[in-house]
Amino acid sequence: MNEKELAEAKKQIAAMKEYFSGALEMAESKAETNEHEREAMLYAQGDKVRKIISAESEVAYSKWS
């Protein structure tokens, strides 16, 4: 990748970061005011925790088996 391509890729990454940060802020603000959105957010957070616990359990199991 040459310098011009790298600069263009960096611009695209920055734009994506800005877009997703804005989308996350909007979703969090909706979750504060909308009961259904809040329930969905809490469910997603719980799902994320379950995935982390599952992954850590797999790592621990593979070390000791």
C-alpha cells in the first residue's frame, strides 16, 4: 500500500469511527428515554457478558485438559 492509499484508508477509518460513535450515542440516548430500547440494550449487554464468560471458560478448559 503506497502513501496515498494509506492516507485514503485512514480517512475512511476516521469517517467510520465518527459514524459508529454517533450511532452508539444515539442508541444510548434512545435507551434512556424508551423502555423497549433500554430492555434491548440491557439484553445485549447481558449477551456480551455471557459470550465473555463462555470464551474465558473455553480458554481455562483448554489449559487444563
